[in-house]
Amino acid sequence: MVITRNSPITVLNGVGKTRAEYYAKIGILTLGDLLLHYPRAYENRGDVVLLADARENGKSSMILTVASDAKVVRLRSHKSFLKFRAFDESGTCEITYFNQDYLKSQFRVGTVFRFFGKVERVGKRYTMSSPVAEPWAPSANLPSLCAVYRMTEGLSPKQIAKDVAAAIELLAANIEDPLPQDVLQKRGLCTLSYALRNIHNPESAETLMIARRRLVYDEFFCFSLGAAMSQRREKSMNAPACPNGDVSRLLATLPYELTGAQKRTIDEIARDMSGNTPMGRIVVGDVGCGKTVCAAAAMLIATQNGRQAALMAPTEILARQHYADLAPVFEGMGISCALLVGATTAAEKRRIKAALSSEDESKRLQVVIGTHALLSDGVEFAAPGLVVTDEQHRFGARQRARLAEKNTNAHLLVMSATPIPRSLALVLYGELDISRIDEMPAGRQRVDTFVVDETYRARLNAFIQKQVDEGGQVYVVCPAVEEQEKEPEEVTLSDLDEIFLAREEKPPLKAAVAFAEELQKALPEVRVAFLHGRMKSKEKDTVMQEFAEGNIHVLVSTTVIEVGVNVPNAALMIVENAERFGLSQLHQLRGRVGRGVRKSHCILVMGGDGAVSRTSRERLEVMRTTYDGYRIAEQDLAQRGPGDFLATAEGGMVRQSGGLSFRLADAGEDISVLTEAAADARELLSNDPELCENPLLREHIKGLFSIEAGLIS
């Protein structure tokens, strides 16, 4: 049998049904999947030091000689530990292993090992607990860099490393490279076989970086190809022409004058929709810049040309906000509008579905606003014309594709309150036309921003009380819901210097539920409530309604209020553990205030006593001094990478969701590679639009971007 990257993982010795099931839980089904399960970090075991010079707060590598017989001590709990001494010229260390009696014969007096672990100093004595031990001799060729894999249920990092090594050996001669040879030569990239071997078992720091560059290029290049092919396919279809682009009826209902940027954007939308080539346009701009009016204009154009329009939002709160804002306007113009969310009653869902699919134009529902409920079975459009998605980056590609399937050949309008850096927009939306709303409506005031630490807590509470006494309201945003919530691992391979350093200790996350209780005790006269994504929709809606009506003074929340909440009376935004948020996310949160007549403030609170890293302080200083959303977005991309721009509702890896969730690539650190890969992808498609001349690459792209999603024909 020929072993290939598509062979099941069970072809490996020792991988039976049980271990295969554990691998399947983390998306690893084939040998190829296993090779793409990259290390989360590397241990620098090649940097050998004397015992006396071992790091105090980290792991060290030492060459030690076993000095005493290994003895096993058994405990009443049926547990045991193995203990012996080992030495070098600088001292002697007592080494202990727990419940590993079988190691006793390995550690004979006089044998020499390279030990890697954390050395504890107790007076003049040294101790180590369960270090990695590798037999050593002057001629031993031990690796300097050793991969560390993320711990997962049923699979130890050591077992994963062993299986990866076995997979590499099995596939050594059968790793086909999907990238065209001329692209490899043009960019000076190594072969895929070399890259995979050295990302898992690097010969040196240099070979690791060579391997990483190739694999990072692959991720950018393949995503750019897949995205461009899917967008090109959509644009090759026909869409219903909507020549009547007169939006004067809508403008007559507005109590304000549109900005120049809004007028320009609406003109661009009307021009796009007038023809039968599907519009593909993204409207980007800061929170509060007026994107929703532009979407309303597009929906009006669709309906007055006899077509239907759908607006999909990522959260029920945001969908309800849009419905509350738009339904009265549309109904005032004689346009039927309905809300379809998860909480919609069964009877109402049946009515909406029937009205959407009605062949009788007089009974047909013209506009529907909703959440993922728009993707449910039975939602069919009789005369699709326009699809609007809000906060585009929060949807997975499969979700967007399913909505597009229900609106075959409809025009597409995307809205995003995250100003997207041009370099990233090139990859994300290379085939979409971009409208940038870079003006704010008249009357929007600048929100003064301050950075403080925990020592300001008493003054913060006094400021909250002052705001409430003056009739204002306050947002407090926390990064967690409950105290036990753990911060996700964020170790990347983008910087070798950081790979070998211990992660800095970080202050504990402030939790919304506990913080709301603490604040209520500190300010008993203030009405405090909390809001988070785990609450039921009805609970969230009740809290938000109470806050909007002024019955709640302080709303303590997670970032569920990042989008969709509009309470002009709220003039103070406090963000706890601000160092844990991306700049673009902080900018969006700041945009929740400054919407009314009150002078507004945003206070960014550093965790603990402010003992955060220099990088975190620099990031918060950018927020304090910068108000241009595009400048902030560029800074965020450079400092943190694409995380805030690329979150998807489905999450997961590219292969699972079609979303942009890279394993290695960092669009901030690797911006030059991103630019090269996107340019090369466009050049290749201009010469080979369907990748007919590159069948292996075509199959690879179809595997990465779900075929079910219809992204590639």
C-alpha cells in the first residue's frame, strides 16, 4: 500500500482505534493533518549550562553524571517516587521522578545524561522534579531545539512528537508539493518536505526559520487563492439589475444631513446594483460613522426594483438593534419588514418563511433582518436581490456561503465597524470593492481617553458615582465572565526570541459577574447589572432594554456590547484588564460612548498594580493618543496580528470553517510574506484562472476550503 498524506492516521504503529478517536477530536484524521499539527513552542536544550548557572525562573539544560543508585520509595497511597543524585563540576542535584519505577535501571551510577528541567535551590542544595533525561556522550548528536506540542485529552506531547516523527519517516519520499516550482524559485522557498521535517524537528534555529517562512507563505498563498477563486466565481454570475437607484424617500425620513462619505458610498452602491453583475462591496468605518444608513439605502434600492433584501447580524442583540432602527423607516415607506432570530416563536417563523417564499408579490415579505436563523432549513427567498452581512469578520465562510446559496446571484454588501488595514484587506477582500466611510456625523464628540492602574480604583468608583449623580450611565467591560475562566494559550512561533523565554506572569482576569457584585457593594446607591454572552437571549434583551431606558446606571459586561448597542446617555466606558484587548477592539468599545450631548470619557485600566509589559504599555499609549480608526488598525495589525479582524463565529481551523485562522502565519509579523503571497496568487490566477495547469494545487485548495460551502466550483 502506498502511504500518502491522505492515509488514515491508523497506518502508524501503535495508533489504534482509541488513540485515533483522541486525534479525531482535534481534527486530525490523516497523516497530513498530523503534520500540520505544528509545535506550540520549542525547548532550547542545546544551551547547556552548569548546575550553578541554571535559570532561577525557567528551565535549563545541564550535562550531569549519576552519583548514587536510584531508589524507589513507595507510599501508602499506592504511589511512588524514584530518587537519585547527579552532579557536575559546580554542584550536586537531587532528582525525583513520580510513579515511574521503570526508570530505575536507566539511571546507573556513572551514566551521563543531558537533563532539561527547572532547578530549585534550597540553601546550597539543588533539586529537580521529573526533568527530561537524554543519554549523553561526547559523540552524541542530540537535537538543540525540541518541539513542544499542546497537551490534549488522551494525547501527551511526548506521544504526539513520537507519532509525528513516525509520520515524517513514512512519508519521506511521498510528500507531494502543491506549490508551482516557479513560485518556489521566485521566492527562494524550501521544499515542503524540508519545511515539515524542520518545523517539527529543526536542525537549528536557522533551519526552523527557513521552514516556518515556507509554511507561512503556504498559508497566505492558499488562502489568497481560495478567497479570490470563490469571489471571482460569485462575480461571474448574473444578478438582478436594480436600475432604480433613487433613495430620496429614505433621505426625506432622516433628521440629519448625510456626510460626504455616506453620499459617496450610497452612489457607489447604486451604481453597482444598477447592472446584472453581482455587487461585491464592503463598507468599512468606525463605530457610529453611519454604515447602517448606507445599508438601508441598498435595501431600499433592492425592494423598489421588485427584489427582496436580507440583513444578517452575528448576534441577536445587534439584529434586534437593526430591526428597531430600520423597521419603522421601511414600514413608513410601505416596505414590509420582519425579524427572524433564534427566539422568534415557531408560529412567527412559519409566517415569515411563508411570506419570504410567496410567489404572490402582494403577500411577499420584502426585507428580513436576523441572525444565523436566516440559514435554517425552510428559509427560501422568492425574489432574492441583496444580502447584507454586518460585522463580516465574525462569520465563518460556510455561514456566508449558506446565506449566498439561499440568495443565488444576489448582490452582496458587507459592513464592518473594524477599520481594516489596507494590507489585510488585500487578502481578506481582494475581489471586493471597498467603500471607506472616513467622516463622522456632525455632533460626534471626541472621547477623552486615560490609562490607569488598580491604584486608581477609589477614584474610579468616585467618578462612576459622579456620572450617575449627574444623570449619566456607565459601561464597564471585563475580559472574562467568571473567576475560574482561564485565559487561552497564545504562544506563537513568530519570534524565536520569545519561543525560549518563559511567559510573563499576568494579572488575573477581571470577571463580569464578580466585578458587578463588588461594584454594587462599593456603590450601594447605584443600580448595577451585568451582561454576558452565556445569558439567554431573553435575559440579555431585558437587561439591555432596562439599560437603554435608564433604569440601570452601570452595565458590567463582556465584549458582547462591542457591537450593536446604542445608548446615547452612556458617557463613560471603563475597560478592565485593558492590556488583554486588541487596539481595534478597544477602539470599538470606546465608540459605544460619545454618542449623546454629555462629555464622554474612556478609561483603560491595567490589571494588577500596572505591572504589565512594556509592549502592553505602548499599545495602550496608542489608544490614549490616537483616534483615527485606520491608524489604530494598522498599529494593531503590526503589534498583535490579525486576530481581532479575523475572528469567526465558527472558529476552528481553515480546513474546518473556511475562515481565516492560520496555524503559523501572523499577518502583523509576516506582512512582507503576506504581500508577496497575495501578489503571487493574483498573478497565478490571471494565467490559470481555474488552476487547470496546477491540478495538485487545485485539489489542495478545495481541501482547505470546504467543498460543501461551494467556495470553489
